[in-house]
Amino acid sequence: MQPFYSLVNFSNGKVTDYHNKAIRKYKDMENFFKMYLTKDIKANLKEKTIYESYEIRLPKKNGNLSWCTTIIYPGDIAGEYFMTKGHFHKNDISAELYLCIQGEGYIIMQNHEGKFIDCKIVPGKAISVPPEWGHRVINSDKNNKLIFVAVYASDAGHDYAFIEEKGFKKLLISENGKPKFIDNPNYQK
Ligand code: 6PG
Ligand code: NI
């Protein structure tokens, strides 16, 4: 393989020559939001775009790195801010590096023993996610996008099952216009 490059647009998060674009709407990730919603409200939110990402994907081979930008739109679902689904890596020994380039929010991380850590993110802040820590990014600014770059082993993979079923220990909700962590009522361990 030859070296190659792409350009990241720091104002809109788009990447040149990407291999994969993903758009996640509310209907693709309903179960990941844990605040209670009636069926009618859920139905109305189905087409809302929560985030999109642009990936430079190398073959799934030990030693290769893939990376992507993710743009999380501003908003909330019953008070719970827009966020990524959140996952553990299937290949759990894979670490990851996050670099925030626009907006503000939080990265939340949780390990298999149930230890939970949150870290505020602002442009320029780089966060090292060690192996075996589940991770999610949350946009806590209701007026602006949150954009970040993530770099990970190409064979890391995603395991969403635990987060989809139980979620992280804490949820980030908007209370009187300010972000506040509360216990996730759906989480028991
Ligand atoms: C990864 C990264 C990152 C992440 C996206 C969307 O391991 O690939 O953590 O690319 O997948 O930001 O987040 P979710 O996959 O958790 O929805
Ligand atoms: Ni990851």
C-alpha cells in the first residue's frame, strides 16, 4: 500500500476521498436513548438526523489504522442530548484517539467493571480511549454542531449490544438549559 492523504474541512467536518459515509437518524438508534417517550412522539422523531460520519477505511488487517470525522447535530430527545450510539470494540484490545475540532460536549467512557468516566471536550482537546473502555460522544451545545476526528485500529470493529440494552451508567440531560449527568434508570449491574 502507498501512503495517501485526505483533507478535513474544519468548519463542516467533511473529508475528501472518504470510503464510507454513514447517516444515523433517530429511527436507526431509538433504543440508545433512554428517556421515556410516548409512541406518538417517537414516530414524529423518526427522520431526525442525529449524526453523520465520513470514514477513511483501510482493510481489516492487524496494524492498519482507519479514521473518521463525526458531526453530531444539536438537539435532544426528551432532554437527552444528541449523541453517538456508543460501543465497545469487538476486538477489545483496540484503543482509540479522539480529537475535537469544533463545538463542545462530552466523551463518556465505561469499562467492563462498570467504572464510568466523563471528559469535557472542546476544540483542540485530544482524548485517549484505552482498550476495553466503551465510548460515546455527546453534543451538549443545543445550538451548534460538535465535530471530532477518531482514529482506531482497522480491525477494531463495533459491539453495540450492551450499550443498546443497558446504556452507560449515566445520561447527559439538559436541565434548565444546562447539561447535567443523571443516573440511567435503565442501567443495573
Ligand atoms: C469507531 C469510532 C467512531 C464511531 C463514530 C460513531 O470505533 O469507529 O469510535 O468512528 O464509530 O463516531 O459512533 P458510534 O459507532 O458509537 O455510533
Ligand atoms: Ni470506537
